[in-house]
Amino acid sequence: MARVADYQSVITSTCRALRGAVSSHLRSVQVEWNDHQIDIYCFFDGPISEDDEEDMGVAASEVAADFSGHMVDEHCIRADYPERIIPTNNDRHIVFLRKEASS
């Protein structure tokens, strides 16, 4: 039986999947989902390395293992500091946010 993708389970699964995968270039991770899809948005400062892409892919695979009834996609996006990173809609939730100097 597939696990229900509710707020607590998706946030907890994503946090667990990120353990050991957060590089110094990762600025933010945001997640949104519906009944069939989970999207993980990973924002990086500077060029995105192959290692960063691979780490985020592994994290997405770990989330997918928790929700067999959902497609899970990760999106690695370059967003250089000081560009603001804010969720684009109310359905996207911040899971990780790097501490940065305020402007």
C-alpha cells in the first residue's frame, strides 16, 4: 500500500533524504506535491557540480522509496546569492534554507 503524501510525511521524508547530501553551495530546498507527483526544487549558489546533481538525485530516490504511488522529480536550479529565493506559490514549502547575510 502506498504511503499518503501529507505535509508531515513529505517534509520529514525530504529532510531525512537530505542528511549528508547538503553541500556548501546549496542555498535552499523546497518541495511541493499533489496526489501523484512530488517535486523537489534545489537552489544552488554558483555552478551546479555533477556531485551536487548526483546527491540531489539520490535524495529524490530516497523520497520516492517512501511514496511508491508518486512520481518524484528533483530540479537543480542555479540561483546565485544575493538573488532572493522564495516559494513561487502557497503549495511549495521550504525544507532547507542556508543562513546568509541579510542585505
